[in-house]
Amino acid sequence: MENMIKDIDIIREEEEKSCDFKVTAEENTGKIKKLYIESYGCQMNFSDSEIVASIMKDNGFDTTSDYSNADVIFLNTCSIRDKAEQTVRKRLSQFNQAKSENPELTIGVLGCMAERLKEKLLEEEKLVDLVVGPDAYRDLPNLVGQAEAGSKGVNTFLSREETYADISPVRLNSNGVSAFISIMRGCDNMCSFCVVPFTRGRERSRDPHSIVKEARELFAKGYKEVTLLGQNVDSYKWSPEENNKARLNKKETGVSEVIYFANLLEWVATIDPRLRVRFSTSHPKDITDEVLTTMKRYDNICKYIHLPVQSGNSRILSLMNRTYDREWYLERVQKIREILGEDCGISSDMIAGFCSETESEHQDTLSMMDLVQYDFSYMFYYSERPGTLAAKKLADDVPLEVKKRRLQEIIEKQSQLSLIRNQRDIGKVQEILIEGQSKRSSEQLKGRNSANKVVIVPRGRLKIGEYTNVRITDCSSATLFGEVIDR
Ligand code: SAM
Ligand code: SF4
């Protein structure tokens, strides 16, 4: 990947795969038509594809893993960096042959790229029949029907309320152990580099009762871990009368009750102590002491926080419109350490070479990493996105070679820190949840500890979905190795 350099050595196995795309699994429940979905980008998109599959299933479609068998192909796209959009365009050109062999085939572009480009996408990509934004998925069966009758369709309406709360997602690519639950949609933050507020609209929180119901059902089906998902989960705020954050903030006294993220977290944690709870992403400005103390109170809330810093320099953070500075961020980290201790996992996102970033400001990012001692990070160099505040107001003036070199330095720093953080675990006893087979050997299984680190153990008599205590015996910068101690 040219623009999104992720240090393969320090990221989780699942994220390695998310560099490219995930596809639907083969399912044969006797439905007449076949749907093939490729999902790009973030976990929110993968979660949305599960909603799309559910909507289409109710309208006569089974999923397929082979696009040459499909009646409908959807690409659920990402716009976060230019490279993500280029990847989708290349992929679309590969579907040309499928379309010429089967002119009845319907091809739809969903998600952020659809929202950003709207009708323009139909003009630019002739084989595309449908362009559907993230809030318009209920309209998909209707639009597919129209496309089958010969007319192309676009629906990029951004809703102020839609959360798909009532739709029970069809679990795609599931290991049967961990599942993602979308708890909010959109983002009100307007970070200057980011296209998300334009492609996913205003912040809305999903009815907490439907979230708890979904988590309960997953647990009853044998799942052992749920991750509560949103662009900014700590900003979750819901009332029975209003789920739109901006509108709720205005009429707070006129509503019967308000549920915050700390409340929701507690509700989900009390479903069952054997159901692990994780969440992502936390914006540093929103993570409250209540969230941290709730995490401490429940053993089954995993001690891991993804707290993207983006830059370690206060001037750059201000240009990024992150609304916190270096000191604020460090105070939050100190609070995490104070309440949850040194073992709590902390990870980050970093952007190298943002507009006007100097060499010494880049050094501030490296020194921030040393101070926080991140367990791992997702690292990118800045990619200007049309329509964002930065694209309108700031010059993208750091040369590409400089961006790449700074990113490389960030990656190397993270690799050293990941190794140091993993070495701290050697000799400790940790509870892990077994998630599946290790990639390297069928004689080994992989689990995850509370801090979100992958632990490889000998298979023995262990089963997938089981909790077990292990002693950590060795590590690399990416992985811990352990021996089972309680059987
Ligand atoms: N909502 C999350 C937050 O605020 O931390 C992040 C969501 S965004 C999908 C994931 C990451 O992509 C960001 O944290 C940022 O590091 C990166 N990103 C977003 N826009 C970018 C851009 N224009 N260039 C490079 N990286 C970008
Ligand atoms: Fe983008 Fe900032 Fe919102 Fe995250 S918080 S999605 S980076 S605008």
C-alpha cells in the first residue's frame, strides 16, 4: 500500500486483512438471488455491510463469496485517504468482464465514496448502476429493483436520525466469538483533515435498549465478546425523545432521561460477566473519568483504549481542529494510568506530515509516543481530501518524500515501543479468550488478552470461544506467546 503504510509487524491480524477488503461468505438458505459484498476501510463499514446483508436477505438474497455467481455486487467503500478511493476504482474496472458476460448484473457503490461523489460517480464509472450513501440502505431493495428494470439510481440522503436500530445484522466473516455492535453513527467533530463528517453526517446515538438486546442475543448464540463501535463512542448521548447529539444538546432539560456512554457501557457489562466488552474509538476530548471508573468496576470491560492522538504538537493539533493540546492529551493518559494502571493497553492513530508540520513538530510526535508508550498504532501520512477544512484553508506543503520519511520514523518508534510493552508482560499470568487458529500452525491457537494483544498458545485441549489463563513466556513486537496454566 503506497499511502497507508501500516507496520505489518505491530498490528493485529484482523487489521492486516482490513488493508484490502472483506467479502461476504457463501450462504444457501434457498433464496433465489445472490448478493456479493466487498467491504473496504474501517470496522464501521464492515458493520454496515452486515446491516446491508440483513436488509437484502429480507428481500430475497443469499450472500455469495464468488462475484461471478452474483446477481448483485456491492462495493462498500472508504474515502478516508485518496489511495482508498483509487483501490475501489481499480477494482470496479475488474468487474467490467463480469458485467459484459452478464448484462443483468447490478453493480452498486455504497458507503463513503458514494456519499462524497454522488451522481458524479455514475458519470465517471459507467458500469455502476447504483450509488447509495450510508444512511440510505433501507432504500436498497427498491433501488436494486429499479436497476433491474433498467434505470440507474442514486440515494445519498444523509439522515439526522437513522441508526438502523431495529435491523438485526447478518454476521459476516464472523469467528463466532467476537462481534461488533454499532452504537452511533456520524461525527460532529470536524477535524480539519477528515472527510467523515461529510460522508457520514451528523452524530446520532442508537437506542441503548436495542444495543443491549443485540448484545444479549449474541451472548445467547455463544459469542463471548462484543465491541461497541462508533467514530467517537465516548460522545454517545441518547434520550427517548431525541437521538441526534446536536439537537439533544440544545433541548437537554426537555427530555425525560439522558443515557451517556458510561451508562451504556455498564448496561452491556452487566449482561453477563463472561461477556467481554470492548469499544472503539475514543476521542481524547470526550473520554471521561466516569468511563474510566466504569471500566475499572467491571472485570469484563477490557482494559484497552484506542485514543488517537494524530500529532504530538499543540500547534498542529490546533490546525487539525482536534480541540485538545499536547498537555490535555497527556493529562488524559495520566488519568488512564491512575485509574486503570500501567497494564491498560493504549493505542493511537498518527498522521505524519500534516500541513506546515516542521521537523521539530514531528519530533514532538515521536516524544509523545515515548511518553505514552503506546502498545500499537495505526500510522498514516497526510492525504488531502477534497472539501475538508484543511483542503480549503491549508496548503498541503510537506513534500511526499518528507511525509514518507517521517512516517517511517513513527513506524520504527512504534515497533520499538510495542516490543518494550510486550516484554513487560513476560512472566505474567493473563486471562485470554481463544478466538481461532493461529495463522502459522494448526497446532497453535490464538487468543487475546484484556489489553487487546494477541497471545499464541499450544492447542492442547483448548476450544475456540473458551477463556483460559496463560503465563506469557515470550514475545515479538506483534505477538505474545504463552503456556496454559489452569488445566
Ligand atoms: N474517529 C476516529 C478519531 O477521531 O480518532 C478516527 C476515524 S478515521 C476513519 C481513522 C483515522 O484515519 C484517523 O484517526 C486518522 O489518523 C486517519 N485519517 C483520517 N483522515 C486522514 C487523512 N486525510 N490523511 C491521513 N490520515 C487520515
Ligand atoms: Fe474524523 Fe475527527 Fe470525526 Fe474522527 S473525530 S471521524 S478524525 S472528524
